Amino acid sequence: MKYQTKQAAIEAAQAMGSAAQTYRGAARYLVAMAINTVPLYQRGEKRLWSRGPVAATNYICERRGARCARRLGYVWEQGAAYAEADRLNRSICERASDYLATRWPYRRSRSSWAGGGHTISVTIGTPGISGGSLQVWSRNGKWRGTNSYANITTTWETLYLYPTLATPDGLVVVAAREISPREHEITWAEQGRGFGLNPVSGYLIRGRHVRAKNIEAARKKVARIRREAAGKYWAARRLATQAKGVWVSVADSLAAGNCRAATENYRRELEREIAQGKIGAIRGDILLGLRNDIYTRRAVRVAAQRYA
């Protein structure tokens, strides 16, 4: 903005909150306030109108900017900068879509006689995701099938945090914002009806995604999940250690509360597969290696108590 006098500039700065009393101070304040501090990936694109004073002003500014860029030598003209940005955008988006095409975790068309194709489109813009299918026919017109598709619109910040648009556990990321190292606020995709996809908001903390109303609630949820997982892991480790030194019999299985008929059936199955004859007991670690479920773990625990 132009000011007719120095006093007008000082008054404008003071009206904006400056305490400047001199023209130099007012000028520094006005320049600082004019600087755009919004990150580049959050700025919108200024549209150029086909006619009118705005279009004329933009055209003049573009020509002057191009002239300055050529004079300086190391500044790109706007047209060249836009072309290079488009090229880089396409490359990054294609890399993400190619990765998802080989590891798509949701429903996709499986038609065999006609169709069966699946395409994924990744673009940069306002975050969103949609999916669906298109009806196709075989070349002879007798068989009908579908081709499925998924359209993902994401942001630069999301692609920076997740270049493949996939979480460690395989979900597709639509939008992401870093809160702190290993803590992100994200929007991921969940399967909808048919080939549809629905965006779901939540948090990804230390590799685990949860839904929560805020980051504090999400941290508590993840801490509880990690404690439960750690408890199951160490319980399985203790059981595996105990199983190496115990022999499990039919009596141990019955004492653990397992059904007699199912226990006898599995004993006969083991006799056919590994014993080729009568079997009275089997070592605990071998049993768990063959079949590790709630019934065999019960029997191993009861047998371990006899050796305690």
C-alpha cells in the first residue's frame, strides 16, 4: 500500500498496534506485518481473472517479476516454477499410488471374466478419500464385471510424514499432522459399503492408531494397550520356558478343564502323525509348536504345576 506522506505511514503503523514515532520505525513495522508467515503447503492459489483491473494488475506484476528473475539469474519465473512443482507433485503422488496398488488393504474388484481392474489416484489438495466401482463388459458382450477405484486427496505435510500414505499396520493415511515425535493426529480410511471408503479421524501414537477426543485421551488408551500387550508377551515367554521341561498327558488336559472327547481325538491325531503308535505324554514345547491355542496352553500350565 502507498502512503502520501511519512506522517500517514506513521499513523497507519500506530493504528495497527505499533509504538513507532518515526518514519523508519513505522516502515519496518509495516514491512514486517506484510510478510506472509503461512507455510507454503497451506497457502491457496491466487486465481487470475480473464478481464478487469485485477487481471491487468496481475499481468503487470507477473511481467515485472519475470524481468527481475531474469536479471537476478537464480530466481525462477512463475511459469517455470509452476511447471516444476507440477512435475514433482506428479512424481511423488505416482510413487504413493504405485505402492498402494501392490498393498491395497481394502476391498477391490476380483472379477475374472470381465473387469477385475483396480486403480488408485493420489492428488494434492483438500484431504479426502472415496472409492467405488464401474461396470464393464467382456469383449464379446456376454459377461459383466466391475473395475474398482480409489481416489485419495492429501496434503504435502502428509506426504512428508508418510511418503507411501500407509501406516506401519497397513492403513491408508488421508491426512496427518505431527504433534511430537512418534505422535501424529491422522485421518485414515476404513472400509465402507461395497468398495466405498470412509475417512476416520484419530491419533497414531508409537505405531498404534486409536480414536480419542484429544491427544491426552489417546495417550492413555495407547499406554493401556501397550501394558496389556506386554503382559501377554511375557506370559507367553514364561509358558514357553516352562513347556520345555514338562510332559503333558491326557490327565493334564482333563485337569485343565478340556473336553475328554476332544482330548482323545487330538491324542489319536498325534499318534498317527508323530508316534506311529500309543502315546502317553508329549513334551510341552513340542505340543505348543504343533498346536498353540487356549486348550493346549491350559494343559501345559497344569502339567507345569506338577513339576513346580
